[in-house]
Amino acid sequence: MKSIDFVNVHKSYGHVEVINGLNLNIPSGIRLVLLGPSGCGKTTILRMISGLESITAGDLFMGGKKVNDVEPGDRNVSMVFQNYALYPHMTIEDNILFGMQVAKVDKKDQQERLYWALNILELTPYIKRYPKELSGGQRQRVALCRALVKKAPYLLLDEPLSNLDAQLRTNARAELIKIHEVYSPTFVYVTHDQVEAMTIGHQIVVLNKGVIQQLDSPDAIYKMPKNVFVAKFIGSPSMNIIEVIIDGHDMILDNTRIKIPPYWIELVGNRTKVKFGIRPEHVVLNNSRGDKQLKIGYTENHGNRKCYSFAVGKDQLMATSDPDETISNVIYMNIPWDKVHFFDSDTDENIGYPSKLKNEETNE
């Protein structure tokens, strides 16, 4: 049993409350990603699990045991810090072996684990070097190796890939998933990178100002964000969010009336204003006629796609298309109603999805 449970946990620094009443269950053996902007509390949560931060109020359980007062060394966790934390006077080999030596792991097992981790992260040629002789990305990989060889039931990672180049980061993500599948630690990963969150996590916790905004699978968070913050934080470019007026069966978008399907009207109810959301990749562009005429402001070429910006009143709307598609300067937008989202204008909360669309999603 390797579960982690936060029960009404608070963390304050003086009068500043960083974590406010956190209730979070991390089931045994899953990969959970803590995702959010800088200062949202994700690293603080990770450090409370490791024992490096005390809890101001509430309880933390690991494997069913209350660990509020358990020392970090007695929690049986492996942690990869953002700042490497390597011993400068030790070679790479000694840095990686040190924890296993303290734990009195069999010497043959130590060597097997050492070369297993070195091969995964392509560090074998550097085994006799010292940290000062490595690049920042190489040092980060050494820190990751040191955590992996311990094979602890809890693996905690604080933005471990942030200093790696793009290709190595992609490879390392794949290897981390493979490693987890081999010995299934309870894996808690901190990042502000949504690509890492979507590719690594079984579940994602989206945090803002120390409060959980949504806890769900990557798919659900992307397709059914619970509020405007989650909708805009996940996705690149982020979701278009525009406040619109509802008049009868019409949505008024920058003085243009657009007919809303009945199954959405029923859900919108008596609201006269809502926030309309649609992801850039779901905006359908048409050179002839459509729901709304738009004029391209600027275009970004991303190689595998093109991104277009349009002014819609005081807002900017983004749309993406195939790079080979010919788009005129004045274009029409069509709205695929099975891909839209509506949020309450006062609370920013998602108003939900029609049962028709939910059923279609379930049957896919």
C-alpha cells in the first residue's frame, strides 16, 4: 500500500497561507502530476510529502500511516530536486551509489541498478567525472539517476526535465513512464509544462493559489475543463474565451447573431451573458461563408500547423489550420457545436455539457 492522503492540510509562512485546506487522495502506484503556474503551491505539496516542509494544520497519511511528524529519512521516498543537490566532491558514480550504500544495498545490486539508470539517461561516459565537469542538463540527469536507483515506493520529482534539451526531454519522458511501469512507485511529478503533464500523468491536479481547480485524467481536463482558469491553462495556443450575450436562441458575438442548437440553449437556461470557449484547433475556417466573418491580424508558422490571430471586439481569437491550407486575409469562422464550452460569467465555472454530447463522447 503506497497511497498518499492529504486531509484538510494547510501550509502557511507567517500570515501568508500557501495551501488552503488541501484534500487529496493519491492512489497507490499511479502517476500524478501537480500542474500550475509559479507560486501555486505545487512544490510545497511535494516537499510536504517528502517531509522537507512541515504541515501547519491537517494530516498527511502515507500508506495509511500518519506521517506529520515522521522525519524525511524515515519516509522511504526518492526525490529529484529542481536544483540537482549533487555532492560536488564526489564523482557521478559515487553520487549515484551513495544513497544505496547508506541503505546497505547488496553491492552486486548496486552495480546493476547503477548501470541500468546510467544507460537509460545516457550518462555512462561521464561516470568518473565530477558535477562541475558536466552541463546543467547532465547534472539534472545525474540527480534523476540517483533517485531511480533507490527504487523507493514513492518517487517525487520537482520539474526534473526543465534543463534538458527538447530531444532529450522527450526521450526522458518516455523512459520515466517505462521506469514507472517496471516497479510502479507512487509517482508525484511537479511541472508547469502542460505537455509533460498530459504525456506523463495518469491524473493531473491543476492548482491555482494553493487550491485544486480540477483533478482528473489528462483527457477529461482537456476536453471538459471545470472553469476558465483550467480551460486557458491547458492547451497551446490556449482556449479562446469570449464573453457573449444570449438573446433567445442566439449568441451575439461582437454584434453578429449566431444560432445556438436547442440542446445548448436548454443548458444555458436563463443566463443572458456567458463566456463562450473554443479551442483554436476546433475553429473551422472557411473562405466562403460561415457563422462569423474575421480578418487575419497576424500568422505564426509552427511548421506542422499555422496559427492565425483575429480581433473579435476587444478580444483576440486564435485558430489553427494545416500548414498547406490556403487561407485568405478575410475569412469566415464556423462553430462546431460539439467542441464548444460555456462558462458562467459570474463564477467562471463550466456550466456543463448536454447529455447528447456526453453520450457521444462516451461512445467514441
